[in-house]
Amino acid sequence: MKALKKLSKLEYILDGTGALHDLPLPTLIEKSLMRKEGVLTASGALSVETGAYTGRSPKDKFIVKEPSVADKINWGKVNQPIEKAVFNHLLNKVLDFLAEKDELFVSRGYAGADSRHRLPLLVVNEFAWHQVFARQLFIRPDNHDISENQRPFTIISAPTFKADPAVDGTNSEAFVIISFEERIVLIGGTEYAGEMKKSIFSVMNYLLPEQNVLPMHCSANVGKEGDVALFFGLSGTGKTTLSADPNRFLIGDDEHGWSTNGVFNIEGGCYAKCINLSEEKEPQIWNAIRYGTVLENVIIVPETRLPNFNDTAITENTRAAYALDAIPNALTPSVAGHPDTIIFLTADAFGVLPPISRLTKEQAMYHFLSGYTSKLAGTERGITEPEATFSTCFGAPFLPLAAHRYAKMLGEKIASHDVQVFLVNTGWSGGPYGVGKRMNLAHTRAMIQAALQGELKQAETTIDPIFGMHIPLHCPGVPDNVLQPRDTWEDKAAYDEKARELALNFKENFEKFSPVASEIKQAGPLI
């Protein structure tokens, strides 16, 4: 079937009486309750469960191999190719499936707070609660913002449509397929709403570099003096928690672009992890969970309708999706200047990296390319406990282009704007996972504050004998022994062994980037 006919079928569906366009948020929530998709909590949040899929399904993600992108995409396990004919056939089946539904939920929005780099979106959902999610996570347009001049990228989500791998060319019943020529994201077989958010991030990771904009998997905030900070890291490393600072303005918690004018948020909301959430430790996120917020896979106590954030009976990847304006000090519009400070966040399951260290530009490039962290339980299907992993540019699952494209852009921007870069370990201290303890959040906040206020810029440091980064000897609000990871281990020989083991893992992983500039390669571990 030709593209024109496919689009005509989609337009036919969208023009039908069952397609409900741009419903107000309260109406969408009412629809969700009437359809028994979820329940309201005591604070008014909409609580839902996502069934078998409680996280992303990376093995079920594809990009259509089309002439305009075939030579640009970094094909492989992350960017799996799928033929155009296979996509066309599956799209046709999904549209036929949705055409039989009594109700479909449709809304328009944007990705990209900077109007110069904005991508219009059309979101078509089978579930009402998915549309609530989309309304919170994407940028909600005012009437005068809606433009017909640019063809939107359309998300078509049919979670109850199950693919047949033998017939449909997928790996399982679930699929997330991006077609850049058709400007469509096709999702089916999974109820996990995060697939919508991350597929559009993948789209922006392809489109923005063509506009000389660096897309980044990071959170961002800005101080009262206009000083901007970026927090890179994978899910669960603290991007959302650490960027929600009551003394700074939140730009965004997960996805940003860095243009020649500065930083802008790609999204219109936050998607915060809820595991062990407490009002004391994370008051801004706690207070954002109210009417309009979507809670995913959080256990709700039936008698009180209160969420139990400590209960992982469904998954550890519990989530809250809320609009940016649910955070009192969110920046509107979410656009700011060039960064002064970059924080690389890692949750080190080995327990050997220092809680904070200062990086040279070359070390920054090494650690950006390495993207070391621990894959935390529940973030992806099949992960039940943290695993050491390397995710290029702290966002490998979402990078359609070769890593060097993003790394080169970041290096040039660090140099151009004299940015201070720190590596912060929010993982384990005193031993590896299962032996040591997770870093104290209050200590991490104190270290971040010291870095942002410039107190560590000229601080006396010691060089880590294995990893080579500069570790401050003192930091306000943090015991000196905490700063030196070896000092927190009872068994020093065990620390040395684990540190060497991790260093060798770094070196082995970095071989895939060869050839690379010698000064960057030499900025890694010293063994």
C-alpha cells in the first residue's frame, strides 16, 4: 500500500466520530475512570498498571530502513532495521484495528521548547490514560501555537494489538517502529507509556544534529544568577531528583537540546521514578503527585487510596508523570543560556568510584563516550538487580546516529563555553551492591551544591591512582572520609581488586571507539 493511501486511512480514522480530539485533561481523566483504566488516589493522581510490560522493551524497537536515512543510521542491536514493506503491512493492520474502536483519543503537542527547533506532534491513542500521559509529557500548545505549516510526527499507539512475529516480522507481540520518511512512530503490544516519550526522544536525537543542536539525555536547572547546570545519567541515577532543587529553577528532568543560543527542554513534563519516594527527601516530586499526574505501577492501599512507594510488588520501575508546572520553580518557557557546569551521574554497582570528582576536558570526553553506570532493576524487562553497564553518551538506546557525532559536539561546546565537568557517583559506597550502601542523598546534594557554587573549582584535590580523576579533599557538608572511596571499605584489598576490575572493564569497553584521539584515550583509567 502506498504512503498516500495509508495516510488517507489514518485521516479517515481521525475524521470519524470515534476520534476524540484535544479533550480537556479533566475529561480525559473521567474517560479513563469510566473505562476502568485506572483509579484516583487520595491526592487525585490517576493510578494505572501497565500489564506485562513495566519498562521499555529495547529488543522490540526498530527503525524503517528508508533511502533517506539508510546511510545515516548507526544500525545494530540498538537501531534494528525493518523493511519498508514490513512496516507498511503492520501499519495497515494497526489502522484497521483502530478503525474498529468506539473511541480513540487524539491530541496535538510539541517536542522542543525553543520554537526554532520545535517538532509538532500528533498523538493517537487507544487508551485515555495514555493520552493523559502524552498531555503531561509533551509540550501543550496554546491555540495560537498550532501550526499547519510543518507536517507533524504522528504517534500511533495500539497497546492491545498484539503482533504475530511469524507474520509481522517483529521479535515479539510488542513493537516500537520509527519511520522518518512517513514521520510515524508505530507502537503496539505494550501498555508501557514511556515508549511514546522515548521514541520521540530518539526522533529528536536524529533530527536535531542536522540543525547543529546537540540532543542530550540529561536534566537541567538554572540558578538565580542565570548559571545553568546539566545532569547526565541513565534512568535511576538521580537526574530528576537532583535537578528538582528548591533554590534553582527547573528547566527539565530528562531530555534537552543545546543550540547556539543555549539549552532548551525537549519535553513539557517530568517522568520521575517513585521507588522509595518520600516527602522528606524529595518534597518537590512528592507534592507534584496530585490531580493530573499519572502514577504507573504504584501499589495503592485500597482502604486509604494512598500510594505505597516502598512496595515493589509490580516493579521497581514505578513512575509519576506530571507537567512541568507541577514543580513550583519550573522555568517557563523552559529555555535558558549556555551551561556553566556539567554533572555526569553514575550509579556505580562496584562501589569504587568517588562520590564526586573533577574532570579535565579529555576526561569528560572519555566518560561521556563510556557512559558507565548500573542498569537498575525494572528499567528494562528482565533486569531484577543492578548490572554494570556502559551506555554511550549516557543514552545509547536513544541514539540513531554514530556516537562520535554527539561526542564531538559536546567536546566543542565544553571548550567554547569553558564548562566545568564533574563525575558524581550516586551508587554504592563501602562495598559493591549487596555489601555496601547507596550514597547518602544529603551528601550528594551537598556535593552538587558545592560544585554549582564554584566551591570545588579551585579546591585541593588528590588524583585517584587508578581512575585518574581529581577528588576534592574537602567538601562543605560531607565527611572527608566519604570523599575517598577506598576509605569507606573495611577490606582495602577487596577495594583494590574491585577498582582494578572496573578499570579493566572501562578499557575493554573503550576499545570499540578506536581509533580515537590519543589524549582522550589516555584520559581513562591509569592501569
